[in-house]
Amino acid sequence: MIERIKTKSAPAAIGPYSQAVKANGMVFASGQIPIDPATGQIVEGSAADQARQVFRNINAVLAAAGTDISKVVKATVFLKDMDDFGAVNEVYAEAFASAHVLPARSAVAVRKLPKDVQVEIEVIALA
């Protein structure tokens, strides 16, 4: 069975996809960008500032799925500029500070992200 995960505590999907999908004991969370769900606006500031909002959104989606960041097994970080890797990496380390085992991860620079943000992160977690 495939279950759609949806929460108002994270930004609504900006396209034809789900915030996350739960299947076979796993949660596949779509990439989150730094939209504040309360205002619908992109969080301004540095890539680190945007990454903090991204993790707030990820935490909200995971909570709606009945899991949390400590159960993330894989993360993919998309950066507009690889020069932001260090700053985003610091925020990433803070976000996973309570994790017993850090997730596997990929980080790539891409030409452009939705709404021209600086960072997008997707995760896969145990349900």
C-alpha cells in the first residue's frame, strides 16, 4: 500500500507531486525548499538561513508521516552554488545532531532550483 503524506505544517507541493509518500515501512520525502508555510514566502538570507527552513519543513513532513529525522537513511542536498557547501553542511550537522547513525548523503550543485532558491533537500526515512 502507498500512502500520501500531507501536512499544512510544511509548504504545499508546488507541482504534481506529494510532500511525501509512505510505502513498505519507508518514507520518501520530496525535496523541500525554504518556503515558510505560514507565509508562503521564500526565506531570504544566506544558504545556511535557507537550509534551516528546509530542515524545519523536512521535520514537519516526517512528523506527519509518523517518523523523525533520526530515522533518515538517505539525504540528497541540491545546491545552487557549491561554494555554499560548508555553510549548509554546518546546518546539516546541526539537524542530524541527535541521529545515532548519520544518513548516507549526496550533495550536488545544480544550475537552478525551483523558485531560484539556494538549497533543496530530499530525504528517505524509516517509517
